[in-house]
Amino acid sequence: MRIIRTTQALRTWRRRHDPLRTSIGVVPTMGALHAGHRSLIKRARRTCQTVVVSIFVNPLQFGPTEDYRRYPRDLSQDLACCREENVDLVFIPKVDTLYPHDFQTTVAVKSLAQRWEGEYRPTHFQGVTTIVTKLLNLVRPAHAFFGQKDYQQFCVIRQLVKDLDLDTRITLCPTIRDADGFALSSRNHYVTPSQRQRALALYQALSAGKAAIAGGMRRADLVEQKMAKVLDARHGLAIDYLACCDARTLEPLARLRGTVVLLGAIRIGGIRFIDNLIVRIRR
Ligand code: AMP
């Protein structure tokens, strides 16, 4: 497994890869790798001949009051994980490698990135789309893999790739959960058992929404009420949003039809949790 730390070395490596002979897949991560990341890497391994994983805690996607400094970092364990998954190349840049002192360009998607998470984290997606653009330009992969866990992020990146004519196919991979349904996340490292117990209500609320739709409920306001009721029963938990949206545009729906995504975000003791479920309505 090759480890590369500079953009120059990455470009040199890339130039040696003939796109007619080998397809490259990239899995962008912020490290502290868990089974969710592994599933993306495994998917890349199945699809592509060459698998690149990037590990970079991207300061640009953290707000000024967010957890950039305390975000979990464990490089030796991450490298062991990548070796186990037969990754070909790990890109581990330093902050000033990707953002030198004179860095001044950002890439921003408009309305899709401004709603839901964008309302609570106004600079977040701009940080994500800037780093993803840089990575896709450096690696020029045929495929890039993202988790449904961050569904809005996937939608924003899909829009970015389309709008800027980037020559990479974006693949959505399912959310990996613990046995009780709690979505895996690197941030779970600093969630206490009691916070985790309360946060599990988010998945339960989304599941209640999904079950209501399966039972024939088609009014979004009623489904949202059902979901909110599950969360309201828990103490010390604040709801940022709970919504039934069109899975492509992320616009809130009044009447449910087609492919719907149930999006939710809550806060417990200063930690935010997001989750979502996709529901396909046949008629
Ligand atoms: P992160 O390191 O949190 O930036 O995540 C890197 C990639 O892993 C993103 O595409 C995430 O959506 C994906 N990811 C994070 N958690 C999970 C999970 N539990 N299941 C599937 N993918 C995930």
C-alpha cells in the first residue's frame, strides 16, 4: 500500500495510470475509520482496479464553533484498516498542503446546499465541495463513493459533479448501523452511553415515519408529526429538523410520492446527530 502526503507526488502517481487500462475509485474520508467507511472501501474494491482512500480532517467544512480540534484522529489504526481492505493508495495531506497561505478559491453549490444542514451549518457544504473538487481534480477517478449517512452531502456532490462536468461517477452506499439501528459515525467516539441511548430515538423516529408511509400515510405533515412524537418523548433532546423530502431535490413535500427521503437532525448536549431513510412509494 502506497502512502502519499503531497499533491505533487499524487499528481506524479496519477500520471502513471493509464485510464484505458485501470479504473480508479476514490473514497474521501476524515479518518477515524469504522465499518461505514470500510463498506465504501469494499464497494470501491469490487468496482475498481485501483482504490484510493483520502484521510483528511478538512478544516474548511467545520464552523468556527464546531469540533475541528477535538475531531477523533487515529492514523495508525486507519492505515491498518486500509491495509486490511487492500487499499492501493492512501492520501494523507497536511492542512497547508491543500490550503497554502495564499489559498483563496472555494466552490459552492447554491440552493441544494443552503437548506437543511446548510441552515444550521452555513459554511459546511462549501468546505465539502471545495475539498471534493480538489480531490477529484488530483486523483481524476472514474468512481467516487459516498455514504447515505450524509445523504444531503451526496446530493450536493452529485450536483457539483454535474454542474462542473467532472468526469467521475458518484456512487451512493448504504448506511451501516449498529444492531439496534444507530448509524455509525466517527463522532460517536465522544458520545456517552446515555447520549447514544437518547440519540437512537432519531433512527426510531425515522423508522416510525417509514412504517407510517408503508401503512399508506401520504400526507407529509402527518408523517412528520408521527416522527416528532417519538422524539418529543425523550428528554434533553432538541430537534433541528425532521422532514419528508423529494429524494432528488430535497424539497419538502406536502403529498408523498415517488422516492422520498426522511431527513432528521437533532442535538443532545451540544452534539448534533443526523440520519435519514429513503422510502420508495410504488403507488
Ligand atoms: P467522514 O469521514 O465522516 O467524512 O465520512 C466519509 C464517508 O463515509 C462519507 O461519504 C460518509 O457518508 C461515509 N460514512 C460515514 N458514516 C457512514 C455509515 N455509518 N455508513 C455508510 N457510510 C458512512
